[in-house]
Amino acid sequence: MNTAKPDNKGNFGEKQAAFYALICGRVQGVGFRYSAITEAQRLKLNGWVRNTYSGDVEVWAEGPKDKLETFLAWLRRGPQLARVDSINIEAKIPFGYKGFNFKH
């Protein structure tokens, strides 16, 4: 839930946004989820990350658009041992997650 209040000019300041991403490649067994959580928490984003049964990684992230763009750039390369072959991204409406952690 977005609880931002507009200022006296009707502006909400940093606009909140969200995305879902499916990251494919060598992204399991290389610390991708742990590193993604560290990066998302550094950027003060909300959401989750989890492995899929098919060997990919799913991410839901919410926060200011500029921070999401920074996080997305990180997801495109991942941690040192990862190899990102492709990433599919869908813009979403923020759900209102608090914090960023694993989802099972």
C-alpha cells in the first residue's frame, strides 16, 4: 500500500513503481538471491526473490523508479559467478511489500 501524501502542489515526490523479472542463465547455486537481497536492501527497495523449479530466478521489486532502474542494471549482470542469459521484465503496480527478502 502506497501511503505517500502529496505536497501542497499535488506532487508525491519520488514516484513509486514496481516490476516483476524472470532472470535466466546460470543464476542458481552462485549466490544470486543473496546478492540480490543485499543490493535491494542497499537501495531500500521492497519485494522478494526466489528460485524457480526450472533453474531461473524470479524477482518482484518496488520503490522509486530511479532505484528500480539501478537494481535492474544490477540484475542484468548479477553477482560475479552468475551468467545472465536473458531477463524478462514486466511493469507492475506496487503491492505494498515491506522490506526485501526470500519468497518460498
